[in-house]
Amino acid sequence: MPDLGGWEVARAGPDGSIAPPPPGDRCAPPVTCGDECALPWLLASVEDLGPEARCGGQIWRWSLTGSDGDFCACAPLDAGGSLPRLPFAIGFVPPQTVVVAAEDDRVVAIDGGADRVLWEANSTLQPTDVFAIDDNAGNPMVGVAVRTRGGDVSRVDFYDAARGGPPISRGVNGDLPLGLGVSSVTQSPFDRRWLRAVKENGHAAFDVDPWMNVAYTEPPHTTARDGFFLHTIHAMFDGTWHRTVWTGERTDLPDRPSGVFTLAIVDDGGDNRVPLRDDCDEGADRLPYDTTCEFLDATADPPLNTSAIAICRDAAGERRIVRVHFSTCYTVVRQEQVHPDLRISGIAVGAPTFWR
């Protein structure tokens, strides 16, 4: 059970409705971790939509400590106010580099321990994903997948994780053996030099070596199931399990319900198809997630190989971060409780490594 100290959990009324939480006036969740913020981290990029931009762009953090998956809130990161106002995508490069990318603005890498800018670069397209990867020489890199607004991924830019500089830019349809229709990109859980991608109406997960221009589409790299329309992907290796988490829709079910799909396999592959949607008709906080949530982004939950963490957007447009664990969902934070001008745009996890 996660530590929800400091948060008021909304309750369903007699008619099943959910009363909105009282609006907050903070810029970030109250710190409950004390001075230490131990890895692994849950990271959220937070946009400031207010006319005065009082809070500015931020990165909210939680420490995911404990075998039972408990967590506490750490001090947020903003690099002394140097982050873009509208950070859209977020990722992590071990040991402690946090990278955000903003639409038509900048890619900014910060030292997650010292909260200071390491480097930044201009960005001209909408970022979809930020992920860690090594080049063939073993140098840590950061990949930023970009697209024209509302379209599929068109290019992946690879930056030196320590220094930034001009990126190595590779188009998905020609420079990389990805082709058209790629909706999301992440690190591969099998090799630190590879990336892993998803096509909304094709491969659910396949790995690509972008340095040798080789695609791996045989098991355990291909995972597909009819009637699943997948939007985002996140992958990591947790020391035992190769984890992949998607968000998407079940197009084979009435009303095309939104869902989170989690897969954990060992080296032999096993059944590597996309699993059925993670169900949590009602969580411990009595919120009917399956009927109210459109899941926008999701990551693996490092301490729990049966769990995922996701962004839920309800019908009113309000967003919250939820933990999806077996058949139960828990609210981590609701953005309205912090400040009504803020919007959670993306999530990531920070771990000592994403690979073996």
C-alpha cells in the first residue's frame, strides 16, 4: 500500500459521482521523504498553463522504496527555474541525469542530484519520448523521439548524455529500420545499445539496433494481439524480469476502453503476447478507474514486477497519477490538489540501470 500521507483522497458519493478535490495553491506535492531521495524514482514532467507561469516547468519526484512498493514525495526539480515552461516528455539516463523535452522549445538535461542544468539543445518538433541508450562504444546517450504535432514518430535524435551537443538524427523511415506508423519509442530491456518501439496497428514491441540499422522482430521481440491499439511503450530490466508496459485501447471490446498492459518475461521469452488489460474496476480509494480513465502514459513500477504506474485523464480533463497493481488502483497525486494551472504531461522512472 503506497504512502498517501499529505493527500486527500476523493470519495465516491451515494450516486457514484466523484466530487472534485479542492484546488491547491502549491507548486509541487509536499515533501515527505526528508532530505534523502533514494532511487528508484518516479518522475513526472509538469507544465505550467497559468497566465503568470508562477510555478514554471517542473519535475515532480517520488522515491519508490520498499519491497511493498511504498513511496514518498521528494523535492521537485526545476534547475533553478531553467526548465521550459511546458516540458512535454521526460526520461532518465543512469546514474542520475533527468532529461525533459518541450514542444518547439528545448531539450534540457539536468543533474538529478544537484538540480542543475548539464546541457540544453533546441527542439523544433513535438517530442513523444525520452529514453536512455548506449552507442556502440558504450557511451551513454539519450534518445528523443519527435513528431509533427498529432502525427507518428518521424525522427529520433541521439544526444551525448554527458555533453549534449549536435544530435545524431535518424529518420524512422529510411535511416532506421522502423518504418511508418511508430507511435512510441523506449529503451530495450534486452540490450543497452538498442531501442524498443511500438506501432499502433502493427508490432506491439520490436527492438532495433540504431547503430547497425538492424531490426529484431522475432520472439521475444515481437508481441502482438488482434484487437489491441497501442499508443505508448516503456521497457526496462529489473534484475530478473524484462518488463514492457503499454497504454492503448481494446478495439475488440465495446466503447474501446482505455487500458494499461503489463508484461514481464524472463530470458526464455515464454508467452510474449501483449497481456489482457489490467483491470481495476474500483481501487482502494473507490475511484472507478476503468470507466473514467483515459490512460495517457505508463511505466513499469521498479519495486513490483506485477505493477505499473500511469497517467489517467478523466472526462473533465483532470489528470492524476495512479498505481495499477493486480486488480487494484491507487491515486498517487491529483494535479488539481496541487495547483489548478498545472498539467502532468509525462512520466518516467529513474533506476540505477535499465539493463542487465
